[in-house]
Amino acid sequence: MNSYLVAIPLVSLLLLKAVLTLFWHLRSSLRSVQGPSAARWTLGWYTWKVWQGAFEHVNRDLHKKYGSVVRYAPNRYSFSDLEAVKVIYGLGTSFPKSPWYIPWGNPGDNNLFNERSLAKHAHDRKQYQSTYSMSSLVNYEAFVDECAELLKRRLSELCAAGQAVDMHHWFQCYAFDVIGMITYGKRLGFLDKGEDVGNVIHALGEILSYSTLVGIVFPTLHNIFVPIMNFLAGSKGQGGAYVTAFTKARISEAQSNPKAVILDDSDTTTQSFLMKFLAKNTSKPDAFTSSHVITGCVINMIAGSDTTSISLSAVLYYLLKNPSCMDKLREEVDTFTANGQLSTYVTYKESQAMPYLQAVIKEALRLHPATGLPLERVVPKGGATISGRFFPEGTIVGINTWVAHTDRSIFGQDADSFSPERWLQDGDERLALMNRFWMPFGLGSRTCIGRHISMLEMCKLVPALVRDFEFALHDNLLQNEWKTLNYWFVKPLDFNVWVKPRTSAGVRCIFPMTLLQATTPTPKANPIVVDGTSFALNGKNVSYRFHVDPATGDLLLDHFGDRVTENPIAQIMSNGGGWSTQAHLRREFPDLGRGDFRTPAVHIKHAKGFTVCNFKYKSHTVVKGKPAIEKLPSTFGSDDDVSTLIIHLYDEYSSVGADLSYSIFPNFDAIVRNVKIINKSDDVITVEKLSSFSVDFPHENYEMLQLQGEWTRECNRTRRKVEYGLQGFGSTTGYSSHYHNPFLSMVSPSTTESHGEAWGFSLVYTGSFSVEVEKSHQGLTRALVGMNPCQLSWPLRSGESLQSPECISVFSNLGIGEMSRKFHRLYRQNLIRSKFVSETRPVLLNSWEGLYFDFDDKTIYKLAQESAKLGAKLFVLDDGWFGDKHPRVNDHAGLGDWVANPKRFPSGLDSLAKDITKLKVKDSDEKLQFGLWFEPEMVNQKSELYEQHPEWVLSAGEHARSETRQQLVLNAALPEVQDFIISSVSKILETVPVSYVKWDNNRAMHESPTPDNHHAYMLGIYHVFDVLTARFPDVLWEGCASGGGRFDPGILQYFPQVWTSDNMDAFDRIHIQFGTSLVYPPSTMGAHVCSAPNDVTGRSIPMSFRAHVAMMGGSFGFELNPDHTPEEDKAQIPDLIKLAEKINPIIIKGDMWRLVLPEDSNFPAAIFVSEDGSQAVLFAFQIRATTVLNYPLLRLAGLDPVARYKLDGGETYSGATLMNGGIQFRFGTDYDSKVVLLERV
């Protein structure tokens, strides 16, 4: 088309408009109103200034130059005289919105924001009003809490890399997910992914610029533009179209389940807005149409995110720009917290009692209201007098909130400064005046209907962030103001902030040494390098390299070990005359049936009966960060912590795919692998075996290190030579088991604690597992780790997939000890999700060995009193508290009936627990906490649950159900069993003040309906753990399975500590705890002091030795009855508790160095060094007294060699002296021990 044919009418239109403007101006009574000259004649000046994105400042400058009434465009006037507010926006006024609002919605939508008709707006607003009331919204606080917790988790993860955080982006993710929860009862996933889901944020930015500019120039043409734009957006399925499609999908889901649509939209219900809107539509379809439903949800999403994210950003920005204000707010928050007036999840009611918090929020929204253009209205018929001047009908008038909020006559001479104190001054008259003209959400009948949602989000989140995190401005903001862009909403563009948890939140944060001189960290080398079809994963000290064989499409390993910068020398091998060629190959994903006769990583039975697979490389994907594994526990990390390579394989003969995932945590030299099998055929296949990690080591000699044992002697280190042939271990108990732990270390024969190479493999799984090590006839050694194939046999229908658990491999070139420390740090920072992961644990007293089943409410209360008198912070009521019809007075009855025994607790368990939590702890202002024991996965035949649901028990057809410990196993693969467990435990935790739960499991699985039920069971129980730990995040959860029968990485995802063993004999415990520390952080170990002689071994050991051994575990406590404890022992307990509390932070967060192993010496020892190296605690033991060698020399480790350390407040020595010269102790009798605190001076 000739461009002149378009240009000529367009120019003509503009000229005509200019002529009409001139004619109007010459005749107008308002021609004396001042303003920019160009603004008299054309919209061009206003359009240009708005397009530049800073009109809020332009508008204020106009009033400073021209006075209280300013022309900013033809027939458009801005006011700074706040008396004009009452005329233009006051209740009962008839000033409709200007045409500028037309482009802010689709024609015909029931859109409260852009509706210009006063009557229709009033009608539609009335339909929505009750849903948006604050009395209704406080019922959604749990939704806000869930998103706030996820935001805090993301901030903790992001701070680990030491890079600045774009807080406005994360506030917008938070706001979107909160509004998603409230609107749909479901997050859209912004916080989960940390990204712009569906391109919504980007699209909203485009909508803002389009609507703002089109609304100025040609608003009526929007009705022509919008069908075209909707068509284009809909075809992409992004932005507003994505939100609309998401809304319609949620409506379809609800309507397909009529029972889900309530007919009650009262204030007290917590149904999502969508469900309430559907209820209104059902009851009043003519007044509240389907259009109201869709538009209400969509506008809720679009409008609700920007206002809240901008406001939250403003609050934090002004606090950081004014540190004294941050200090005052933090003091208020900390005081309320210390006084018990602030919950972990701050309630809206609690926030309203905090005057400085409210003042900070109001002041931030005063200085930076979300909107930055005049709130335009049209003078109604008959005209109106505003600020002493008559304005004829049709004139566009308005007030910019940025102008109103800096009026010195209202807000004082310091109106341009951030001063929350202005809202706390005496004098009701001045305060009332400021409140009347505080208008961040508009004024009058057109006030933002969603303002209460925004205030709810801010009032709950701000104090939580101030309490839990430290913030500092990035260096680009220290001396400069932030940059913003104003297209209606005034959005910050560069709000980069340093963040770190005030108290450790589960990650070690690298925070700038001085916040005022913070600089952007040097970019890191890419941990994943791809060269064609050669792949390299590089950590600080490790390289994992493999390539695609161009001839076969197979993946072949080149190197796994010390860091290298290029591929090793190519393999030189003979094909042996055509014999056994695959025996030479180091294969990444070995299969069965194609010439590799070693044990395979994958074994699939196809519909036609054959088991051959031929997986070939198809493509690969590299992503920053690490995708979560659906339904399974897994490590996590920010984009800077971890990177992931996914290799896509495909067997074209059977139409089966395999995705091999490789994630690398460079700081820990950790490679994390998992596999997903996808059935793309039309037939059913059966996965018989699927290893999570498979690696072929080169032709060298190796030894394998494992943890084996039995009940009461878990995790004993066993090291043996790798012989030719297949060797291995595993579990078929249904759990990881006492017998073998799902851990393997491959080491060189010369490797020690501090020297040599070590490869560790740890399976993140709680079910039956298999570890296989095979040295082939060609000398290569293959190691496989994964689910036990004896209990898999998983059928996959067309389109279905099977996801393996992940396996973590850590490499160390500095011995076994460094391998352990890397596992410890990785697990604390990137596996355990609990808020308690880095928190000091309360010293506890557990009732079990002191009382067993012999107690009532008086006995328990007396034991709790004794606990508090000794200085324990937590009292735990163990087995025997439940069962009504079948009371749990022994281990024959009651399991499954999770209701308090009314005979033992006639006033109720909740009443007893409340009395216990009123007890004051010795030498402390704290009150005693209360904990409970559960075993929810089990049932006694003598129980109401079994009488009602015998079909819920694991069984195999007509085979007899074998009992162990007089109990059976509930089939957690069944959704109804999962729901029962969740409901039963929740009811107790919701009614009893429980701060700790011990989750036990006292028998293995025997009969099972199908082999795949074992894995289905684990998926079910992980779901239970996930729901309960998320629902009760303030509960400290401890895992247990007759001791350490389920001490594995899978359980640690949910429970930050595990009962290490039922054996509390201190001599045995040294072996158990040292062995467990081979892979698991000491912070995760539960370790208690029992009475003497020990119930398991009959051995009598001094109280101090028992306690010192137990102090090496993160959760220290006692299992004894003080009334039956010798006075000599009892007298030591208060001081032992004080010592345990003093050193516990080092145990929880520090590094452990095993100095002398108990299997190697009569004098085992270990040292724990704090994160910053400023403190350390040394444990040294003598097992048997001797007439010689009673002055053993002990060389320390992990200290700063140039620093000086004070030992127990006495002598000082350099770190080098302590590590190289060592310390000599003089021990006395059998079972003598020393605990020494070292502090850097």
C-alpha cells in the first residue's frame, strides 16, 4: 500500500484537531490558566512528557512554577489545592472518569477500573464489595503466609551466592502468587520458578504503556485496536491472555465439580474469590454475570500485583535510605517478638498494634504512591467551581497523588522527606488532616476496591522481613536515588539490594564485608561447558566429562575426578578381534542385551517380552538452577548455586525416552544425577530396574567404604577391597534400614581421613535401595546406586513416566574427611528445608526410658516439672498417650487411634500440655516447650482404626499378615491412608501446643500387594511429610525408625534431625555417631543421655562421658527419670545442659573434623569449628584406662594457622601450634572425656 494514502488522512486529522483546539482556546474562559505554552495547543507536550516516564516529577514542578492550578494539555487541568479533592472526588459528587480510562479494558467487560458510568460502576461495585472487605480478607491470611514463607526461602537461597537481589522483581512474584492464592486458591508459580510465568509481567508492562499513551491521544480508537491485540495475544497464550486462559481453566475445573461451588460467599468463608464469584453467579445470574466472574478474577490479578509490589519496594527503599528509621522499626519488631506479641507468621491483627510499622507504611506510600498521573475526571453537566474558578462541563480535571502528598500546608515543611514520626505526633486535628488527604489508593467512590488486599500483604510481610533479614542497598543506590518508570504505575527499575538472614536460615551467606562498599561479585566461570556433543561439568576441584559416541549415539565417560581443563588422552584400545568391545567402554547409562555383560543401570520389559534397550543421544538442555523433582525430595539452589544439564535419549525401536539429569553444585564439588523414563509408545512397558547414578571408574584398584549395622548398632564404617565380580549391599525392608545406609564411597587404597581421593554417593531416598559395585574382567569398576529392583517392577502406560530419586556424588582430593564436610554443607544449605536447620536446638527430656508405658497425667506433669528444674527447654511425651477404646498401655494396642487416652488425661491432653508450657525453665526467662511422639504409619490389630479399615493394611492377597512388634503397616500408597494420617496428626497439632514431633516407625514392610507398591508407598509418605511440615513449619520434626532405621537424605528434606539409634550406650554411640557423620551433618543427629546401667548393653558409664558423647549431636537431651537418678549424676545435669547450650551453635553450623577414629584407637577425638573460624570445640575420649600411653598427643585440625586461640578461657596458642604440635591430655579412669572450647583472640 502507498504510504501517502495512510499519511495524508492522518496528517489531515491532526491538523483539524489543532484548528479546533485553537478555536476552543480563543473562546475559553480558562485561557488565563497557566502552564507550558505547548500544552495550550496540542496533546503532544503531555504525551511526550508521559512517554519519558517521569511525569510525577514533571507534575510537581509545574505546580511549583505556575501555582495551584496548571494546564498540562488542552482542556486538562491539574490541581494542588487540596480543597479541590472534596469537589472532584468527594462522596456524592458526579464527576465521571475521563476517556483516558477507556483503553484499560475490553469493550463490554464489567471492569470496575475503566467503567465511566457512575450508575453502572456503583451497581457493579456493590456486587463485589463484600468479597473485598477486610473482615473477609483476614480469612485468607494463611494464603499470604504460604507465599511469604516461600519468598523468604527464595531470599535465603539467593543470598548464598553473595549477589544483589532485585527486590522489586521478587516483591512482584510474591504479589502475583498471593493474589493467585486469593483469587484461585492456587499459586501461578512466580515464587516457585522465580521467573515471569506466562510472560505476564512483561505483558503488563506493555499494557501500561499502551493504555497510558493511547488514553491520552486517541482513546476511542481503542475499540478498534483491541480485537486485533486480543487475537495476537491469544495466539501467543501469554500475558493477559495467559491470565484469562488460566481463569477460564479454573472455572471449568470448578464447574466440572458442582460440589466445589459453594452457595455461601459470606465474610467467614475462605473459599477463593473465584468460588465466591461463581456462587454469586449461581444465585444471581442476572446481576452477577459470567462476565463479572472472569473480569473480576483477571482484573484482580493484573491490578493487584503492581500496586503491592511497588508499595513494598517503596517501604524497603525508604527504610534503607533512612537507617535510623530501619533501626526504630527493627527495635519495635524485636520487642514485640520478645514479648510474644508477634507470631512466626505475623497476623494482620498483630501488625495493627505496631504503631511505628503503620507509620512507616503510610509514610512510604505517601512519598511513593503507586500511581503517578493525575486521577482524571470530567466536569459534569452545568460545570463546577473548583479552587475559586469556574470550569465548564466537559473539562478534564484531576489531582496527581504525587502532588497532593507533598503539599507542605498539609504534611509540613519537611513534606519531601521520609519521616514516619509525622504520623505519630500528638494532635488529633493535624493527624486527621493528613489522613484525609492521604490517597495512595484514590478517594471517594472510586477508591481502589482491592486496597485491603495490598495492605494485608504489606502489614504481614514487612515486619517478617525486618525481623528475619538484613538488607543493604547495592552500591549503585548508596549515593543515588533509584530509577523509576511511570506509565500510570511508578515502577522501580534498579532496586538491587544485598540480603542475608539475620539468624541463619539454612544457608551460608556470603555477605559483603562492608555494606557501604558493596560491589558486584566477579562473574563465575560457567560450571557447564558444552562443545558440540562433548560435555563438561566443573566444580572448584572436580571435573565430570563425557561425550556422545558418534558411531553409536551412546554416552561415554571421559573423566570423573580432579579438575581438568580438557578431555583426557583418547582411549587407545583394541576391539579384541571383535570380542567384548563394550567391556572396554565407560558407559554413562548402560543397558542390557546389546553386548555389555556388566550389571545394567536400566532394565525395561517391553510389551512383546524382550528387554533390550538402545538409548541414543537426541538432544540436550542446559538450565541455570535446578528443577525440582516432582513427588520426590531433592536438593535445591539458586541459579548461582547450581546448574543443570539434561541429556535427552531415545530408543527408536521401542519408542521409549530417557532424560538423564546432571546438576552441579560447584562450591561443593557435587554432581547430582537422576533419570526419568518416558513411555512414548502405544504399549505398556515395565521398568524393572532404574539406577539413579551409574559411573564406570578406570582400570585402577579401589576400595569401597559403606555404613552397615543392625538395630542398636547402626552406621558402622566398613571398608573393603573391590574384588573382581559383583559385590554390593542394599535394603529390601521397604525403608533405607538399619542394616545398610544408602551411601557408598569409592576410595583409593591409600586414601585416609585427610589425604587421597574419595568419591561419595548418597541416594536421596527413604525406600528400599540397591548399591552394586562390579569389577569387570577388563579391570573397569562400575558403581550403581538406585532403587532396589526387587521391589520396583513399575508399569508405564503410554505417555506415562517414571522418575528416579536423585543421587548425590561428592568428590574430594583431600581425603574422606573433606568429602564428609562437603556433604554436610550441601545438606545443610541445599537439602534440608526446615527453618530449624541452622537454629540452636532446645535441650530436651524424653519420657520413654524414664517411664515407658507406666504413667498418668500427674506422673507426666511431675516429670515435666523436674525437667524444667534441671534446665531442659523441651519436654517430650513419648509412646502411650493415645487410644480410647483400645488404650495404648502396652505395645499390643492403640496404634492408629490418635486421640488422647481419656483415662490417663481426664482433663484432656491439651490441658496438660498448656500447664506444662507454663513451667519456667531453670535460670531462664523461657517457658518449657512440649513435644509428642507419633507412629502414624502403623496400626495395631487391636485398634478402632483396624476394626474400621482392615483393608488399609499392607497385605498380599490371601497370605497371612505377619506382625512385628505386634503391629502392621498401613499402606501409605493409598490416598485415603495419606489423608487419614494428615488429618489425624493435624487435629492433635491444631489443638495441643506442640512444638516438637518425634515421628517413629518401628517395623519393616513384609507382605505387599505388588512390587511397585513399595515405591508408591514412599511417594505417598513423602506427600504426607510435605503437607504436614508445610502446614506446621513452627514444629521441630524429628524422624525415627527404631532408631536409625530411616536415617537418609530423603527424610532430611522434611525433618532436620533424626534419632540416630535406640542405643544410648556412650561407647557404642561414639562408633555410631562417627559413622553417621561420614555423610550426614552432626546437626541432624539426635543424641540423648540415658540412665546407667544402659538398658541395651548393661554397661555403666560416667554421666560426664555419656553427656559429652551426646553433645556431638545437634539435638542433645536426656531419657531418664530424675527421681531414679543417683544424686551425684543428677547434680551434674544443670552444668552439662549449660555446656551443651553453649557449644550447640558450633555443632549445628560448624564443620566436623574426625581427628581419631574409634575403630582405630583407644582415644577417639573430633573437633567442630564454627563457620567463621572464631570458635571451636574439641571432644577427646579415653575408652579404657591404661598404664602406658595415658598422655596421647592430639593434633587438631580446621583452625586458622595464623590466629591465636584461647583454650577454655586460659592459655593461648596459635592455630599452627595446635594443629602441628598438638595437645596432650592426661586421662584417668575408664570412660574419661574432655571437652575444650577454643576461642580466637
